Amino acid sequence: MLKRLLKWHRRIALFCLVPFLIWALSGLLHPIMSHFAKAPRIDAAPVQVNTQYLQNYAQLRDLLNKARIEHFSHASLIQYDGRYYYQIREVKFNELLVHYLPIDGQVSNLTDHQYAQSLASKWSKANIVESRLITQFSPAYPEINRVLPAYRFTLDNGNLLYIDTLGKRVTAHNTPMRESLSYWFKQLHTWQFIGERNSIVRIIPMLLISSALFVMALLGLIAYSLLWSRIKSTHLNTQTMHRTAGLSLSLCLLGFSSSSMHILIDKFYPQSFRQVAPNNTLNTQALTHDPIQALALANGDNFQLVAIKGEIYSQVVTFNKRRMQFSYWQDAPKNVTNQLLAEQVLSTQLDVRGQVFHAEKIDKFGPTYGFINKRLPVIQLRFEQSPSTLYSVEPHTGYIAAVDDTWQNARSWHFGYLHKYHFLNPIGKDLRDSVIAIICLGLVSVAILGTSIYFARTARQRRARKQRDLNNNELLKITKEQA
């Protein structure tokens, strides 16, 4: 029985050898990107407006009518080159158009690209060499960045900066080396060269290899554990090193392969909410209050317009140590809450309704809302009819940032703890990544040792077979001569 287990362990190991080596070595690209190709952090200061400079201005509704904008989905204030503008996103013929209307009512040709470039120059304190509008994710700007569209700017130091003008934020800042490593990580570790993220052409081969690696590690662990008392040796040779290191690292491989299987199975059920755009359609004629007056009364730093139950409100933003606080105004403060806005977003976009039993504003990443989600702040809701599902909504854009049910939580825990080793976070990210790198290199060494042992044994067996054949032929020849 044990011999059969070992036989299949060797067969599966040979079958998985090349993809396993590619996976293990390309996995090292992730800590390399984090520690050796990371761009310096950019301090993206919030866009704040001082209302004392907004004494003489044109009403937003009048400017919208003048520009013949009947429906829009975003309105806020920005400052550019000493002038203040209403930033408006118009939805027209399924196309998103961003307009900049000077609050003084004068003519201006400011474009979204120009404003994005001004933010990039201001925040990076560098010159812009090249720019481009990004409308879809790619290996250089992967889906993990969450925000589209975004402007990509090449700085004079070679770094690449991505700006979201509506959110007024940096969505990514990469060095050329990081983007190159990210490209190869996607190609070699996630096999993006085969197919798209949710393509079964990519998922099925990866799932097959991951499952085979799990079975191979399990067979080796069982067989060598049961045989250990008979095969252990005080002599240091390739067999001893392979068996000892293999037993020591087999649990790590079981964790890597099983968490990969979990992630790949999850790809069969894509999270459709990520493709849903906010349905914050605002009708110009429904705007009955002055947002700038509401901003002044609230003593806020900026505003967005939001529609709740058919009425338009100014969502006034106040920055407190970079954290965004929201209040809702028309001509006076209104009894509207972040929870009510989040409920409406979920109702209109995902048809989720019911009695809320948990509501919380999240201002930083943590156990219930990881860094992978990117967007902050968010309002988290749980409903009585599905208490295990946690919805996270970004209130100032209307985007649904995350939907975490039991399956998603299990997948996140499985991948986070058995693939990325988040349980080692208390010792620091540097040490954690060093441990993972050592494990990956150890697994590669075990695979190479096992392969060399297999082929060396095969070569010895072939030589012994040839020698036996020669001996048998000589014996037969002698027998014939004696006869």
C-alpha cells in the first residue's frame, strides 16, 4: 500500500513539476514588488474649499440650464489655477462626460484631463512627461485597483501615477520596475496569458494542477510519515534532505494548493456587483437648493450631490484628520443619514431590501474590510434576512465596494492565512515576506531534489538492467559453447 502511495506521489510530482516551479518562483515577485520596486508614498491632500472666497457666484442650477445639462450623476467643487469650478459628470447617450463650469459664470475650456494633470503635478511635485486615460484594467493596472476610469501620468522620474478626478484621489503609484514585475506576476503566477480572469480555459488547468499538488503533498506526507522510522538516516544525502525538507514543508504546500483551489473555484462565481455603476441620476430641474449655501451653513470642506427618495441633497464633506465626515443639507440640515443613503444604493443596484440590524462607518482597513477593497470610507450594513452577508458602500461615490458572505469570508481567511500568511503580521511585513520567500525556495529545492533522485534512480535501474542482460547473454553463450 505504501509503495503504491509513493509511486503515485512521484508520478503526480513529475506531472506538476514545471507549473509548480513557475508558480513557486513567480510567487517571489510579490514580495520583491513590495520591498524593492515600491514607489514612494504620495501625500494626496484632500480637495477643500474655503467658502469665504465664494461670495459672488452663479447658482449651479442656472449654469446647468445654460450648459443644457438635463441629467447628471456627480457635482462637487474644485479649484484650478486660482478659480473655482463646479465639477459635473453628465450621463449622455451611455457616455460619461465631465464638465467644469466656473462658478462665476464666465466661459472656460478647462477639461478633465487638465484637472487630472494639475492634481498629479501638485501631489507628486514632479513634471508630467506623458498622460493617458485608462478605461479598462490591464496587467499594469489590474482589477485590484478597483477604480475606473483613471488617468495615467508618466512622471519625469519614470514613475507612473494614476488619478481619479471624481474621487479626487490617487488610485495607484508604481515604478516602471513594479509594473514590469506585476505584468510577469500576472503572466506566470495567474496564467493570464491563457485567458481572462474568469475564463474557464484558464481556471480549469490551474485548478487541475492545484488539485494534483494537493494530492501529491498529501500522499508524500502520509507515506513518508509512516515510513519515517525505517527510512530515517544520520547520513546527510539527497534522499535524507528531500524526505526531511519535504515532510517539514508539506503542510505549507497543502496550504498554498488548497487556498489556490478555493480562489479558483470562486472564479466560477464572479462578483457581478463590481460591474454595476452607481445609479445616482440627478435631474437638473429637481435641484431646488443652493449647494454652496448649504456648504457654508454646514461649515464643510466640499460637497457632492446625491439623490435620496427622489430628492436632491448636498452631501457635505468635512475632513477630520483626513477622515471624511458627512452631513446632508438642502436649505437647512436634513434628517438623512449615511445608512439611509447606503440602503438606497443597495436597493437600486442589487435589489437588496429589509430591516437593517447593523450599520457602521468604516474609516480604515481592518478585519471586516481589507486593504484589497481600496475604497474608503464605507458604510457597512447587515440585514436581518441575511445576517451573514456584510455590504460595504462608499457613500461619496455610490459604489458598492464589497459584498462579503460566508463563502467570501472563508475564501478570504483561507487565502489570507494559508497563502499570504497574515497570521505572521504581528512580526512585521518584512519578516513575514522573508518567511514566505524561504518556504517558496525550500519547496523549489525539494522539487529539484526529488526530481534528481527519481532520474538518478531511473538511470541506475537502466544500467543494472543492461548489466543483467549482458550477464544473461554471456551465460547463455557459455552454456551453448559447453553444449
